Amino acid sequence: MAPGSDLPARSGEAKKGRLASSRVALHRTPSKVYTAPCGWPLATLVARLRIMDVFELRECLIEDYGSYVRSFIRVRDPEIRRRVDEELDGGLLWPEPLIQLNPAFEPGEYIDELVKQGLLHEGCEAIFRAGKSEKDPRGKRLRLHKHQADAVRRARTGESYVLTTGTGSGKSLAYIVPIVDHVLRRGSGKGIQAIVVYPMNALANSQTKELEKFLHAGFPVGSPPVTFARYTGQESEVERSQIIANPPDIILTNYVMLELVLTRPREDTLVRRAEGLRFLVFDELHTYRGRQGADVAMLARRVRDRVGDQNLLCVGTSATMSSEGMFQQQRPRSHALPRSFSEQRSSPRT
């Protein structure tokens, strides 16, 4: 056992141990010197963490966790004990290190550059800033990834699109920026101009915080350049009544609530205020598959028939799409996605 770890040596004492496999625990030794479980002095541990020697840290944790596990094992038979030790030494209880690459997404233009090119309204320059907060409402220039800038250009053409890219690549900005740009050009307070549908309320809650950062920080309280509201069923009766009475420019919801809004008489005001809807967005598009996918497809058609017109722009985003076949086989299908997703009003289907 590693010196200075304070790990119990007997099974009865082991139950009182303070070492958890999910963190590096520190223990006070009789000499009052703090050490890590593997016996390193605290200063040494901190120094190693600073240089991010994760493999050595892993070995340290496994060594002590292995000692912790072995303290519970008492095998009398020599052959069985040898077999158990071989399995434990071979890493039976812990997998090999997993190394994953974090891709650097190709950079695109800055927001202010797109403004100068006429692709974005000038108000977007003050709204979309990096690092905006209550302490720093101004923030810094925000540079988009190339796929985000491409989405802005695609939206300006009036064509629907599906964006599929990796997790953490800023998919939400690929539709939030075009939506805000449209509202700024048309004017706020002219009805619901965008509906964003999420498969889970947690995603809607997260996006609400992001929009607060962009649309509230740096602007007078109660006077954002673009209004938005979450309408997922989590709201109080007072909040729902306020949203119905004063519909925002952007509604964040889920597919179940959107279905209810289209059918309940109480929300008829919301439906009427959404006539001429410009954006219908389905985030995490890959989650809608099988029967649920068919239901959501029909929901999108009902929204289009009730409030959309020939200018309705449909957007889908996903981090996980079908990857069957080689690239050249996938390309025709991927190009067909925007056309099928944006299919406009046609004769009724049976």
C-alpha cells in the first residue's frame, strides 16, 4: 500500500475509508503533511496536475483504488488467490485509458464582418458577442465557425436546411443568429416569428439561458431588441397567461406542447399571432425516429398548414445522423434533406 494514504487494511476498517474512486481525496498524516492517496505530497500532486500528466494520475488512482478493493478480499486457496490477483493486476475492474480527439472546427467570419457584407442586420453586432455577462455586457468580437456562417448564408437565401455537426460545435447559433437577424429586419413585436422545438425541456431551459445572455446583457432591463419565451408546460399559470396575452418574437417549446397549442382553444391567440411564421426549427433532429418521427413529421405539416406560408423556412440540427455507406453514397441523401424537410403546402395525402 502506498505510504501516507491512510487506507484501511482490513475489510471492517475499509468501510470507514474516505477514498472515492471519482475524486482525489486528501488525508492528514500524523506529521500534519497533506498527501494524496498515492503518497505524493500535495505540492507534488498539484504540480503534476498543472502539467496534465493524466496517465500518471490514472496510475496513482488505480493503485490506491486497487489496494482499497483488495482489502475486502480474503482468499485462502493459493490457486484461487493467484487467479484473482492476476485478474486484478490485468485491469479487470478498470478499462484502459480512453483517448479522444477534440476537433477544431474550421473558423468562419466574425459577426461584424457578416454585418459589413450585408448578410446580417447591424444590430447583430451588439447582440452576438463572446463572453457576454452581467459583469461584462459588452463582451468581445464573436467569430463563427464556418458551418455557422454557411447556415447564415443559407438562411438568407430563404432555403430550408439541415445542419449535422459534432457535439459542442455551436449548432444553436446556426439558427438563432438567422432568426434574430430576421426579427431585427422585420421589427420586434409583430407576432411570433420563430418556433424552436426541443425534444427535452432541459434543452429548452439551457437555450433560454443562452438567449438571456445575448438578448438581455448590455440592453436596458425589460427592453431587449428581440423577445423570447419558453412555453413547455413548466411555466406557472401567470406566466402562461402573460405569454398568451403578449406573444414574443421567439417561442421555445417541445413537440408535445406544440401539439397541444394547435388543438387547445385557450392557445388560439398564440396560433393566430404566429400566422406568417418564418422559422420552424427542430433541434436534435436525430431523436425523432420510428413512430415518434412520423408523429413529429405530421406535426410539422400541421404547423405549416395552420400558420406557415410559402416563405416558411424549416431548420433541423443534429449531432448524430445516419452514416451508412461511403461519403459519395451519403452525399445525394444529405443534399435531398433540405428539400424534403422544407416541402411546402401541397394537396392532402392519404
